[in-house]
Amino acid sequence: MRFLTMIVLMTATLCLAQAPVEVGKPSAENLQRDQFKAGNAYREMQNTERASRDAEQDFRQADSIHKDTLKRADEAKLQADAAKKKFDAAKAKEAQARKAYDAAVNAVDRDAHPAKK
């Protein structure tokens, strides 16, 4: 943004700089040519100002979208962490249930087939 502003100011300065003073009286042709150059320089300055405003608006919009995306990503990370904790707890319960099941099955096997002495 600063770079673009600097270019606009340099362009305007260069375009509006005075031409060397000619010896003798200025002609209508020189005056008309200088007015034409000044008009072109003014239009160019307006175009660059408009481009600068458009670029700033694009930047602000993209920055806003970026910040919103980061916020949503943070929220999604929190949800993912909560889901991971829930998943880990469910897996732990499953392991406990499997251990209890295995113990029960082993008890049935022991009762059904008593050890022979």
C-alpha cells in the first residue's frame, strides 16, 4: 500500500513538474500541449487513486475472510479435541467391557470343564 502511494506521488510529481522555461514568449501551441499533459497526468492520478482504493478494499475483504477462517479453524480444533477425548473414553470403556467379558467366558469354561486331578 505504501509502495503504491509512493508510485502515485512520484508519478504525479513527475507529470506536474514544470517544463524548462523557453526563451521568448510562450506560444498557444506550447500552452495547449502543457494543458493536455496536465489533463492526462490528472486522469492518471485519478486512475491510480481508484486502483489503490480497490486494492485496499480487496485486501480488507481478504483479511476479514482470513480471520474468520482462522476463527472457524480454532473452533473446529476444539470440537476435534473434544471428539478425540470422547473417542478415547469410549475405547477405554470398550477395553474394560472386553476384559469383563473375557473374565466371564473364562469363568464359564472353568465351571463347565472342571480341572481333572
